[in-house]
Amino acid sequence: MKTKECYLKSIVLRPGDQLKIQGKVASDAERIRIDLGADEDNLALHFNPRWDDAAIVCNSKHESTWGEEERHDNPLQRGATLKILIKLTGNLFEVELPNGEELTFPNREGMEVINYIRVKGDFKITSFKLI
């Protein structure tokens, strides 16, 4: 059930906005990635659940150069319905996981407008909403 890359166009995320992505994780999932930024070489948030090494990796990218990874335990389940809520507060991203756990990641590049959103991996999107 590997998804194709999904680029969401004509969407602008600003401080105070929330992005809700819901879908189904493949039963044999290895990785999912949700990228938010200006383009593929400039990412304010790279959110990357990995089942192949039991971690959620968050990072940023500036002019094609990755920053330092932040790693968290991955509580997400293969084969499950997944709802992720991402809030941009200005200097911080807050990512709410289905179990109520919240991960935070700094907006290292200080991006005030996110107009590049890409979802890729072992995940089928069923709902996408900007709140």
C-alpha cells in the first residue's frame, strides 16, 4: 500500500494554523514522511515516523543541508488509522499523535509561511484539513 508522493498545492500554513492529516498506515509500513516548508530543499519540519528503526525523526533542511535530527520513540502502529495534528505556533511546531502524546520541534528557519507540503510513504491519506 505504498502511496505515491502527495503534494498539496495552493495551501498556505501560517502561525496559528493547524494541519490535520488522517489516513491508514500500511500493515507492512517502514516509513512515512510529512514535509512542510518552502520547497523540497528548504523544510521547516520533516516529520518521519520509522518502523524499521522504531523512531520518529524530526528535522529541518536549509538549502539542501539537513540539520540535526531529533529522535523520539515511535508509538504509532502499523495497520492503524492515523490522525496527526500539526500546529505552527510561530517559533515551534507542535505535533499531536493519536495517543494524545505531543512532540515539539523548533521552527529553526523561522518560516512564517509554509506553502510546500508533501506526504510520502506507507500511508494512504483519507482526510486532509487546514484549520
